[in-house]
Amino acid sequence: MAPSFLIAAPTSGSGKTTIARGLMALFTRKGRVVQPFKCGPDYIDTKFHATVCGRPSINLDTFMASKDHVRELFARYGADADMCIVEGMMGLFDGYDRDKGSSAEIASVLGLPVVLVVDAKSAAYSIAALLSGFLHFRKDVRIVGVIFNKVGSERHQEMLRQVCTDLSITCYGFLPKHAELEQGSRYLGLDFSEDTKDDALVKLLEENVQWEKLLKL
């Protein structure tokens, strides 16, 4: 089976769209056929995905469709891909009724490992309590690692690595604070042909994230 994982976050605005798009672009540029998916009915993020992957991004939505249909879509569109990357929506457990229809439900239905994007801008070891809650909230949702966003310094990185060590969870890496990327997150959806921000993003991810480990998921 091709490597497959779901990019999620504790809350909206954590950077999962930026990191999901960046990873899709990184792996595509390395010659991988990446099949993108998006949790929920969102039609804007799917356009980002299609731009960088060169193939349509497919919505996976357990509110509008049955779980069996979601499984069938994932299997059909991922059949000829080298890897599948699913971008979550909102917070991991946010659904239309508690966690029904959430990214967590999609991960459970498809048996996908979850990579959590955490905005670390204003916190350090307190993130341990946050992650501990997410790790143990649902036994059928397997969070395998973390990518920290908006990391300020080498010292900040070390503190966040300690969090992952103490919780026995993989730290896949860090995305540093970067003004250009923050501007990009505001214009995403306005110009799907623009790729200059992707170049900077891919370079940062390649340098700061252990992307090779994601190929083993």
C-alpha cells in the first residue's frame, strides 16, 4: 500500500493548509505521484492541492456521504498514486455533532495515521498537556507524530523535542516563523497560479522536516 497520512491540527489557523500544500509540492517535485484529499466539503483547498499535485483533489465527507463511499473514493483515486496526503479541516475532533464528520472520523474510517501540526508560537512545555489530551482522546485515532509551526529559535526547538521525547511521539520537524509564509496564507485562494511562495515553503520543509520518515507511514 502506498504511504498515506492525514495532516490535522488542534485548531483552525495552526498552519495545516500551509504544511499540507508544502509537503504535496515537495513530494511532487521529487517525482512522486501524490494523490491529494481534503476532509469535508471545502472546494478552495482542493484547488491548492490540484495546482501543486497536477491531479484533482477529492473531498472526503462523512456528513454528505456514507463511510463506505468515503472508503471507495479513497481506494479508487489513490490506486495509481505513489502516496496519498489528506488535509484535515478545522480542529482534529471538530465535526457537525461533536466529532461526527470530523477529520478524526475520516482517519478512523480509513485507518490513516495522523500527523498533527501544532502552532508553537506562544508556548513550549505546555504543549505536552495539549498533545497528551489529543493522543489519548480516541483509541481509534492514531496520532503518529508532530510538525511544529512558527518555531522561534534553536532553544525553542529543543524544548519542543523534549515534549515529544516525554510523550514518546515522533517529532517530524519544525517550520520556523517566516513573514513571507504568513502573507502567503492570507492570499491562498486568490491566485492559484502563483508558485513563488511554494518555492520558499518547499525549501523550508526540506531543510527542517524529516520528510523521508513520512514515506514510511
